Amino acid sequence: MAPAAVEPPGRPLPLGPTRLFPLLRIRGIVAAAEPHAAADQIRRATLQWLERRAGKLPPEAWGFGPFGVDHGGSAAEVARAETAGGELWAARLRYPDEVHAGRVWRTELTLARGEAELRFGLKLDLAAREESPLVEISVPRIARFVVGRLGLRAGASLPALVPRRCADGRALAEHLRHPERILPAIVFSFVEGEEQPWSGLVQPKRLAERLAGIAEVHLLPVGASFQLSDSLTKRWGCYLGAVRVYRAPFRPEVDGWARHPLFLPDRIRSFERDTGTSLPMHLSMLVARDSLGPSRPELEVPTFARVQALARDLRLRAAREQGQTTEQLLALAEEEIRELEQRLEEQEREYETRRGELELLLDEAEREREEALGELRAARVRIATLEERLRTARDDPDRDVPPLASHADIGDWAERHLAGRLVLLPRAIRDAKDGLFEDPALVGRALLYLAGPYRRMRLSGGEDARRANAEGLAGLGLENSSVGGDLELYADRFRVDWRGQKRLLDQHVKKGNARDPRRCLRIYYFWDEAEQIVVVGSLPGHIRTGAT
């Protein structure tokens, strides 16, 4: 079944080139004990589905062989190829939209059958002349057949035609955090016996059926919702009638809040009025877009064009071995050229569309980054306030930090004692393990200085903070200054990756000179104003340049 059209019919045919809009992708392993029998079931159901859409199929179709038919604009094709890994069987259906002139739906289905498993893949695309066609996403009928009748696995995700009612919020939290979960999870929280904010606006059962294969849908009663919040923290919870999308992967320690959108009751009630889009459509478009991204290699299947090309290559090889005539070989070659031209045209259309989608994704990522940075800045302010209270209560909050015993321990030591104040980049940890400086305890005290007095001076800038910074340096016998001329001459040696950007290690803490690396300490760093944190990129010796 095609996605339901949501634009008013009767509009004139748009002008301009036809573009291909990828809508959704399904990839998974059919949960059946007998791959061969399951493949036959799916093929029979697929052929029946094709016949309903494209008209009567030829006799060879029911033997699961290759064919092609075109009945007044609706076309159906099947390609089949035997490979060393098993059998490939692919079907493609194209048919015009019944309401919107100029729109053509295209669905591709591929089965990859091996000895022990059957992989299933499906692509739904729309060819249209419109700039941005608005459709209500719904997986094709054949996908619902596979999910409902045979079952489909995608990593730790188990798609279903109906929502899963959660009795244990802790178990749901564990599932959401599972690194093998592939599909986004839409969670509807509710209170028993009360009308839910989403009632009448979105039906979880209908949504689960429409998105079977590209999303999970969960129902979360109030008791389990508290367990979920306890397991994930309140920030990542979903309760009292809210709806939340947990995209995959879910990494609560590092993800920004906007990546896993939460729809609170007030927002649910006003969503369509505020955005012009219904909540079910918004949820469907969100998870469908996620399905277009890369998947796990063990779930991928060849496209219809690839299966068709493999079958053609096998026919051509067999024709040569059988000594067929030049005319017969030429006909096969001309068939290949036609298919390649068609594939190139489709790829060009898809490229233009995906380029536009990429620009939208980049804009969204930038918005998420700004939101996450805003949250981080607020958190840094709270942390700084608590640190100041702690410092007021105790002269030295780092007094009980154990000394750094070895350069090899510096990564774990810094994470345990400096987190939230100073970051050691992977390059610094690697450099430290090869460092010749003979006093790792002094390296640790220097890092505590950067995370303590120096950072407080950067945050407050007051006279007391500047004096404490100077006293901290003097007590350790260190200097803290800009890198100087080497930075201009050898900038590439001082450049590091940080949060997707290139930054220069323009400051360093130092002691001793370069003649004896055992007594020469250099800690290269920069100050990140946005995150209010010290970022160390190299230590404990000189960054090698032409001058050192």
C-alpha cells in the first residue's frame, strides 16, 4: 500500500525535472527456522502483491523466475541470481500515484538466502517533479506481512505490528541503551484510567503497523515510567502522558537532549497548530529518515539493479560458453547498456535529492550542537558554583588527589580526578606513554594546577584568582605562557581535532630546557571558552619542530 497522499488533489502537474526521493529502508534477518521455506512464503506473497498493483503476471513468475511486465504505466519486474553465498531474488514495482499527477512510487524488495539465514531488504522511493513532496509515511503491505507473519530481527531490535507494553522500566532502559539496537524507539507514556494527551491525535497501534520494520513502538505505564527515569535519570525519562523518540544509538552520557526529542503534554496538544504538521506524520518522517542511513553490514542486501546485473553477467558467461552467435551476444550487451543508462539516470536523480537532504541534516546537526552547547554551558556554571562553594569550605579541593605514579596511568588518572575541568586528548595520552620526563608526579601536579587555579582565573578573572594562579605556578616552579614563534613556523605540529574543528595548542606549561628530555617538561594546551575547559593536546616533552 502506498503512503497516503496528504496534499489536496487537483493541482496542475509541476514543471521541472523529475527527482527521486528516498523515503524509507528496511533491513533485517527473517526470524524463521527454515530459510528456504520462508523465502518461498515471502516470494508468493510478493507476487500476489505485485499482481494486485501491476496486473496479471506471466506463468514464469509463479516459478519464482525472472520476468518483466508493464500494464499501462504500472510495471513489475523480478531478477534472480545464484551466487557462491546462496540465492538472490529481487522484485521491483513501479506505479503512478492515484491522486497526484506526476508522482510515481517505486518499491524494491530483495531476499538474500544463505544456508543458515534469510536476509530481507526493502526500499521505498518516490519520483516526483515537486520541490518537496509531502507524504504520510507507511511501509508497504509486503513489509507488514514479513514482520507480522514471519518476524524480522535487526540487531537487538524486534519490529512488531503492535506496540509492546512495558511492565519493567529498568528492562526498557537496558534495551534503549543496548549497543546493538538499530531501530528508533517511540515510547508513549500513560496513566491508567485517564485520558492521555495523545489520545485522539495519534494511535500507537496504527503507528506501529505503519512503521513496522523501521521503528519500535512501546507503551509505558506510570509505574514503569518511574523505573525508566530512575535508570536513565529524569533528564532522559518519559512520563505522565509524554511521548519520546529514542534514536539509535542512545548514549545518554554524550548525546544532546535534542537528539531524542521529548513531547510533553502541552506540546502534544498544540503540535499541529504550532508546526502545521500532525504529530503522527512528524514521528513517521523522523524514523523514516533515520532508516535511510547506513546499517550494519550483516543486514545489507544487494539492490534490484545489482541482482539484475549479476543475473545478466551469468547469462552472458553461459552464452559465451555455449558458443552463441554474435547477434545473440550483441542483444545481451544492448540490454546491459539500457539497464546501465536507466541506473545512471536514477542515481543522478537520487544524488540531487540526497544532497538536499544532507544539507538539511547538517542544519539539524548544527542546531543540536548549539542546544547541547547551551546545556553544557549551563551545567558548567552550576559546576563552577559548586566548586567555588567547595573551595570556600576547604582551602584546596584537590588536596586528597593521589599523585600520578606513572605516565602510563595518566589517562585513567585524569578522567577520575579532572573530569569536567580538563580533557586529555588521545594524542596527549599516547605522547605521555612514550615520554622521557622523569617526574610523573610533577606532571600530575601541573595538570591539577591547570584544572584548578588556572581554570578559576579564566572563569572569574578577579585579582584573588590571578594571585592564586601566580602562587600555584611559583609553588611548582613552573612557567605558563604562549607557545611563541614555533606556532607560526610549524602550525601543523600544534594543530589538533576538537569537537569537529581544528584548534591550535597555543599555550604551554613548561619547566627546564630541551637539552635533557628527562628534566624538560612541556604541557601544550588551549582554553575552550565555549565549554570552559582546558584541553591538553601533548605532554610531557617538546613537540618536535625544526628548532627542537
